[in-house]
Amino acid sequence: MIVPNLLLIAGTGTRSGKTSMACRLIEQFRHLKPVGIKITPHFHETTEGLVTIVEEAGYSVFEETDMNILKDTSRMLRAGAARVFYAKVTDETLPFAFDEIMEHVPCSSPIICESPALRKYLVPGLFIIMDSKKTNKHKKISHIQELPHVMFNLEDLESSSPLPIDFRNGKWLYKE
């Protein structure tokens, strides 16, 4: 399945800058009212500010409502996302959780999502991999690094210049 209005972010390791990239893009495209999504395989305890949308065997989907907490989803709201969704999933239930989220997103909205695993199931308009050279804990993402992507690192986010990314005609584009 191709989802042209989806910008997907993965990382080569922990603290690679996935959320920082998502927030930077949300800020850059705030005027378009982007939707933020964070998908994780970690079933942490549900925190304050998350409103349950659905809980099924193997996955849960929430909407973030509190921008004043230090969570990644709260950071996305503070950056200017119109709405932010959070999903806890297994690999097998990821497509179901994503479909559930998409029922709550207008079809033309720009979507910015943190989830390396989602790339196994669909083709986004743009796929960004955040390269982490400073971390000891690298993720095993070689299977998705073979797919078309654009690579950034944390240093790329330090500039105040707009990132070379655009959203036109319902599709994310990389401006080379």
C-alpha cells in the first residue's frame, strides 16, 4: 500500500533524533496542520494525557491530549501537530493499529510518523532514517535501509534553515 501523505521516520539507534526530526518537521509545516504518530513495540504503562481510542489483543491506540509532559507525543503536540496518536503494537498487529489511526485522520492531512516497523507494510511518501553515530545501542534496521530513503543526523537539525522537504499536492517530497 502506498501512502503519499505519510512521512515515516526510523533511526539507526536509540537517541538518533527521530522525535527531534518529527518535531522539527511539524514546526516547519505547522500551517498545514500535520498529524503526529508514534508507534512503539514497547508496552509501557499508559501515562497521563493519553485518551484511549481502542484496546485490542496485541495493540492499543491512544490520542495524546497533554502537551505539558516530557513524552515524545507531548513534544509533537507542542511543536504544532493538529493531533497526535500513540500506538503500542506487536509486529503482527501493527497494520491493524495503523488502520485504526487512519480512521481518525483526514485523508489529505500530512502525517509524520515515528515507526521503523511500519515500513515493512507500506510505502510512505518519504522515508527518513536518522543516523546515530554517537550511540552504543544500534537497532537492527538493515532490512529497511535497503529501501529508498533519505538520511539525516542530529547535526542536520541544528541549522535554523528549513529542511529540504516539502509537502505538495498531498505528497511528501525531498528537495535535492
